[in-house]
Amino acid sequence: MDSTELPEFFYEIFDPSLPRLNPGDEASTLKALDLLRPAGSVGEGKTTLRFRRILDLGCGCGGQTLTLARHTEGPILALDNHQAYLDELCRRAQAAGLSGRIQVVLKDMRSLTKDDGPFDLIWSEGVLFIVGFREGLTTCHSLLTPAGGLAVSELCWLRPDPPAECSRFFSEVFPAMTDVATALGIIRACGYEPLGHFTVPESAWWTSYYHPLEERLRMLRKRHAANAENLSMIEAIQKEIDIFRQYSACYGSVFFVMRRR
């Protein structure tokens, strides 16, 4: 999403100090990375994967970027459209001794063209919905080398019959959400070979994402008690958290790992 489309208060809520800006954790990133290893490879899950060039698309403040830097070889281009997130990623990379592996770029993913590539690996956790799943896959396809790898996480229905409240909520905030089988069909139609998929565990929503975010919402309610517009945004995000608390069995973040055909 273009940062000019978001109110300034959005970035006060989703502050760079938060551990993550979407559901995920290091274990899930590593599990997805493992799916890119050749079947039956020796030292699976331990050996470093080598790539000539990696793109972290919509990197945010870099939770997954640092994990990739620790467990791959090759330069990583971390792209986001909000400078404060890139600044925080640089700070975290410097503290971890990984700044030499990561280059940041301020750019909107919708402005990418094939001339920005090619990449051996594109990584994108929880952000392709901004441009649309199919559209995002198509863009990534044009940026990948032949047989290049792509790992994305996307919100999907896990049950065909979600309760009315849950269904109604997502019909308003994410009407394009589909199920895993449909997502796999889109992946194949966009020119990829699926290598595997899995649902990110509930703990990856709470530990580094919703719990810290909920604490921040509590603090901001007090700070903005006299601002009805800001309070409305706070409660909209709280509603999202409450929906997950009640209906997490019905939907989740699904990691899809694939290769360009």
C-alpha cells in the first residue's frame, strides 16, 4: 500500500519498535526456507542455502530479513515503502552484525518491473494482499530467475463454513481471502511449481505480533482519549485481534513455497 494512502496515526500504531508487523516467527521462516532444499539433501535444515541475489519484499522492520541473513548466503535487498521501518531494520542488522549482508531500498512494490531483477529468491511475509495475491505472484514471476524460489505467506480460510461474525468481518476488510486449494490453483496458474505449504502456528500470531500490538493499543487509548478518529482506528485493530482470538481455527496465515516454472 502506498504510504500516502495511510493516515499518519497508522504509523504511530504500527511503530517500528514492534517486534513484527504481521504474524510470523523465526521457526516459520526457517521451515519455509527448508522447503527450498533439494529433496533428500544432506544436512537438511542445517546447511546454508546459497543465492546470488535475494529480495525481501515488504520487509517492514526486518524480523524475517535477519533470519534470512543468518541462514542464507548472498546479498539481500530489503524493500519497503516506509523509511522508518527501513531505518529500524538497519539498526537491528547493525546490532546483529549482519549489516554487510543487507541493502535497504525505499520503494513501493507496485512500482517494481522486471528490470529490478533478477533474483534467485523472493521472500514476502504477509504483504502480497496489498497488491492482490495473483497480481503479486505475477510481479514476482517477472523478477525471478528461471527456477527461482518464492516464499509468501497469505491469509486463507482453513474451514469452509466460518461463523457468520467471522465471515462478515472479512467480507468487509479482506473480501479477496480464499482457501488453500484455491490459492494453490492460483499459484500454478501464475507459472509456479508448488514445493509445499503449511499454516503458521497461532503462537506466531501472538508472541511477536498481537500481544505487543495489543499493549501498544492500550497505551495509545490513553494518549488519544480525546481524539475520536484515532480511537476509531484503535478499536478497528482491536476488533481484528478479538476476531482472531475467537475464530483462529477458521483462518490463518499460510506459507506457500514454490519455484518458477
